[in-house]
Amino acid sequence: MVSIKKHKHRIVFYLLLNLAIAAMITFSSYVRLPLYAPKDYVYYGIHFLILQFTVAGFAYILTLNKWLFRVVFPVLFFLYALFAFGVYSMGIAPTDAIIKATMETKPDIVADLISGPVVVYVLLILLVIAGLEWYYHKHRLYEKQPWFVFAWILAALLLFNLTEAYRPNTLISRMPYNLTWGVYNYFQKPEVHIDNITEHIIPGMEDDLRIILVLGESLRADHLHLNGYSRPTTPHLDTMPNLISLKTVYTPLTYTGISLPQILTNQSINDRQIHPPLYSIYTVASRAGLKSVWIGNQTPEKSYAIFIDENTRKVLIDSMRDSYSFMKKKDEELLPVFRDFYRKKDYRLITLHMIGSHWWYENRYPPAFRRFKPVIKSKFIPSNTPGEMINSYDNTVLYFDYFLTKLIRDISPGDNTLVVFLSDHGENLGEDGLWLHARHGKAATHPAALIWFTSKFAEKHPAWVERMRSHAKDSLTTDFLYPTVLDLIRPQGFVYDTTASIIR
Ligand SMILES: [Zn+2]
């Protein structure tokens, strides 16, 4: 009891400090979680306590010295709390892509973000900082740290490392660690570099040919009705003329960050060591003097952001929200931007990057597409039945059917246009007890792939269409994309491996 009395001010201070950090920073990562059963709340309650305990350990380090607490703490608390406001109010998840977007944002956009609530929140942050500083200095808490502070710091560091070792990204994907990690990643050099093409390339591409590349997300081939799935998930595409489904495409690379760099470049799935020279389809297009645009509904990861930057233009329709956000835009909002660029006839290669069927499925489609019911209720997967998981997933497929059909209807039959759709990988839906992707599971290795072309294209290129139809029966890999796109660009004077092309 003597000890508690002696440390009364210190204990009150640490309680207040943790309360401030929890309310203004860490809790922001939990506020929009859809939870259902009591056990979901228990699970995420423990999750939150682990996170808060580790953050407390890091925060305590800043209280060990009065200058650290006077200078470093206010700056860090202010910045983290400000980002947390973005998470609370707009569902923004701070990653290196968000840091990049923030750094590159123009002053007028920043001015737009300054609103009444932001001003009130900033004042509140300053007030909390002032209160904590006042209490800390009044009671001279920097003098003689008791043993329990050091014990807490050690325990927190240990728990942080154990949790991350047990399940990577448990803590790192949440505030304040995701912001810290995002800033760190932003300043890291990209792990790949693209080689310069030294050859002089003459574009052999027909003057009016347009290539539309649609990159899907977590869409598995066997959940498309047009591929034989029992449920009517593709009512529009089922009867779409000039559509070819490549039913058996394989990739062992089952998460976006490693599959897209392979799909977009001359790297093969069999060649995981990146050996220079490395070229992307955009390297070739730009060397051939063709204009290209990337229209994305995902915040680009560092591993493929460099390929995006090779495009003539880049439009990210929702650059501040990543797939963890519960307020992410639906893919349909890519289409008006697509239409604008498609109208400009000089954009010859247009890429759309979807959020597609990425988990949490319920955020991927509007309510009108909730055909398969009941759907998932909780972010905690064990609280949903396998049937609910599959229902929600199939609703995203139904929305994909609508999305791709709508895109195709924007293209005139008289245009000489080819649309290539390829998902980055599939998804585990309970096979071998696995769910989602980025885990090893066979179901995630078969992405959906579709080819659609206009009547004009078919008229001009009967031999290509014939070959694509015959290759549709083959076992393919995602290696097909790079040489196929290059065969359309026809870069004269540039040598590439044509083996996997589906128009040869
Ligand atoms: Zn993915």
C-alpha cells in the first residue's frame, strides 16, 4: 500500500496517458469492425488490449527523460492523432501509399480538408498534450523511474515481437504501427528496378487498335457460372458474344504484392529470382511511343508502384483508402474515368485495377447485388458459417459480372478493341480449412481470366481469335499476359520470349 501511495501520481499519469493514446490513436483501427457474436467482441477486445499494452511500452520510453517527453512526445502524439482522425472519420488506413499521397498532395487539396470538425479535433489534441505535459512536469515524474516502468517496457517489447512472430501483421496493420511502418516504407528504396530498353523500337501496332487490361482481385475461375459454377453468378457474361474464358490459368503467387509484378512484366512464375533485365508492358509501350493510363481502385504497393509510374497518366480514384478501409469506393467508380480516357483515342493501352473480391466482401458491392443470402456478419471469420462466407463472396462475383459488362457496353462494336481481364490470384473459400488468400492453398492459385473483343477486332484478326479460342482449352499460367500484350503492340526491333503468348 505504501508503494501505491508513493506512486499515486505516476499511476494516475500513466492511466491518463494510455487513455489518451487509446481514444485518440489506437482505437481508431477497431471502430468500424463489423462484429456479431459475443465471442467476436472478446476476441477483438483481447486483440485491442495486446495492441494497447505494446503501444504503452513504446510510449513509456518517451517518459523516461523530461526532454524526450517535452519535445518528442508532443510531435509524435500530434501526428498520430491527426492521422487517426482520418481513420475515424474517413476510414483512411495509413500505409506507405497513403504517406506518398499525403506528401504529394497539393496545398489546395490540404486546404479543402480543413473543416470545422478538423479544427475542433486539432484543438482537442493540443489540449490533451498540454494537460499531460502539465501533470508530468508538476509531479516531476521524470525523476527516479520505478522498476515497474522498466518491467512494462520490456514486457511490451517482448509481447510485440511474440505477437508479430505468431501472426504477422496483427499489430503492424493497425494504428499507430501502420503509420510508423508506412513512413518507414515510404523512405525505403523499391526492391525492384526496371531496366532501360536500349533498342530502338518501332511500334508495329495498328493505328486504331486499343488494349484494355482489367486487373481483377481475388476472383477465382471456378466461381464464375460461365466456367461451369452451379450458381448464376455471371448472368450478363453468360450470353456475352465475343467472350473467351481462359478456364485454367495457374499462379503460385497468391497475393497482390507479388503477383502483379509478375503479371505485368517479363518475369515468369517459374523464375522467382528477379534476374535483370526486367521490363514491364508499360516500359515497352512507352518506348514504342504509345500512350497508356493506369486507373486504379487500390492503393499501389511498393512492389508494383514503379510499373504504374511508367504509364503516361495515373489516376487513383480512392488513393487514401486501402483494402482495410470500410469506406472504400466500389469498382463502378472506375468507369467514368475509363470512359474519359477511352474517348481520347490516343490512349492505346488502358489498365483498370479493381478492388474486386478482396475481403471484407460486404464492402465490395452495393446492396442491390446481395442475391445470395445470408451473408457474413462479422469480421471475425469463425463467427460466420462457410455458407455465409461463400454467399458474400459470390455476391462480389455477381457485381464483377455487372462491372465488366458495363465496361464492355462503353465500347463501340466498330472499334478495334480487345479487353483482357485477369485476376491477380484466386481465393480460399474453406478448402483445407483455409480462408482468404496470401496463405498457401490450391484454391487461391486459379485466377479467373477472360478475353473480350469487338466485332471489328474479330473481322480484322480472325487468326488471332482462332488461336485464342484454341488456347482457352489449355492449361495456362499468368505468364501468358506479357507476351500477348507485346504481340499486340508488336514492338519491332525488340526481342522477347513469345512462348506463352495466346495469339501465336
Ligand atoms: Zn490480390
